[in-house]
Amino acid sequence: MQNKRSTAEVAMGIRRRVFWHSMQNNGGYLSQACSSAEQLAWLYNEQLNLGEPTLPMIPGDFTGVPSADNPDYKTGAGYNGPTAPEYDRLFIAPAHYALVAYATLIEVGRMAPEGLNMFNKDGSSVEMIGAEHSPGMEVHNGTLGIGLSTGAGLAYGRRLRGDTGKVWVFMSDGEVQEGQTWEAVQASVHYGIDNLCAIMDVNKQQCDGAMDSVMSVGNIAEKLRSFGAVAVEIDAHDIDAMRQAAKESHEGRPLIILAHSSPPKGMSFLQKRFPRLHYVRFSSSAERSEMNVAIAAELGIDPIDYEHKS
């Protein structure tokens, strides 16, 4: 499924859509859109080999957990197309990036804009923290740190089965504070899982503020290389750099792209809140109004009319 828009246009669309939603709903994951827009746009618009979506453009309600009594249960992976051997698979490890992921699906034509109206509503599959039934999600990654190991397991199984499609993981740097991430790297190197690739949003932020204020992780690239992975460091907002990084030779080893990003990229007003950027809820009506005008101008759009929600 090819898109007519450029990856830069898709990235701008992601920022604008997340901003619109956040203004309408008195808060949202704005910094995640700023830091990851180019990464998710590049994955969906260029890098991933995906088929046409297999689920309705407007997501349905949550139908319950998989069980013998729920035989028609489907994960949200259908928005990424079929799981045939030739197609790539994507795991979005940081589930709190769900709003950004939904915006991406809309911008590349895999989900209808109306789907975002169901965000965080009771009974909706469009969860605030993405679950396995949420659009674009295949497994539940709410426990941060399990995404890379899940991807590694699937990639290993696909290789044994002879699938030609790769497994990509979109992850965040906060996950390197979790031991399971390093076990996944170690196992992937040991078993030569080279159909596994990841791009990590290195924004140096987490729920409680700056990562170094919670737990310093040191030089991530050096650590990954010491475990045997191929690690490439790039500017997260440089799309050409992503294209080149994906071409890096990594026979017999996983490829992990460290995309160093800026949490207020494209919405510089957010710098006033640094380092508390995990979830932006407006402190007052005056701040909401000021942010609306400032960020809308930077994004090249009119201020959002949030007094009359559409």
C-alpha cells in the first residue's frame, strides 16, 4: 500500500492531528508526537512492506478478550494489513504513544479520521494506552520493556518458518531501563535473528521527567554494540538519515536505530514545560489559549476552536 504524500507531509500531519485532538480534549501526548512523528511516518510511508488493512476504517467497539467463547476476536494488527509471510510486522512497544500511532494510521489512509473520536471512550477499542485490540497494535505493551523481546520471538519464529517479511519494533529509550530489553538483545544476537529491526525514540524523557533524574542509562549505543547488536545513531527528524540507517549491514545480528529526538520539535512552546512533558494537561484556560495560538502558528494552521468541539 503506497501513499501519495511525502513522508515529511505525513509527519506534519501527525503533529497537527495530535495537536488538534489535545486542544479539543484539554490535554494529550504532545511531546511524543513531536519526537516520533518522522519515525512513524517513515515506517508506515516508506519502510514497511504492508498489505491493505483488513479491518474496518472506523474501529469497532471492544469485543472482549480472546477465548473459546469469543472466536471472532481480532487484534488491532489488521490495520497494518495481513500477516502473510511476505509482509513485514510492526510492534509499537511504548503503548502510551497510542494517540500518535492512531494519528499515523489516519495520515497514511489506514484508519478513518472519525476513529479518533472514539479515543479513550468507554467500550472503545481506541484505547488511550494501546492494547492488543487497539488499531495498529498486535500485542499489549503496557508493561514497558516487553516490545523488543516480543518482536524477537516472532522474528525467530518467522525465520524458522521461512517467512521473508521482517519484524520491526518501534520503541522508546525508557525501555533500556528494563532488563528484559537487554535479554532480548542478547538472545537475538545469540540466535542470529537478523530479520529483527528496531527504531528507538531517544527523547531522554519518561513519565516522571528527564530520564537521568530517574535512572541514568549511559551510552545506549555502546551498550548495544557490546551485546553484539548493530546500532546506528541518527537525528530522529532527518528522514534521509533513517533511509540510510535501514541499509546498514547486519547479517546475523539485529539492527537497532537510535533516533535522537527533540520532545518539543515543531511545538517549541512545550519547552516552557520542560522536563515535565510526558502528558500535557493545561494548567489554566489562559495557558490553553496561549499554547493554542503559539503552536498553531508554528504548525501553519489556524488556532483550534475547542469551545465548539466537532
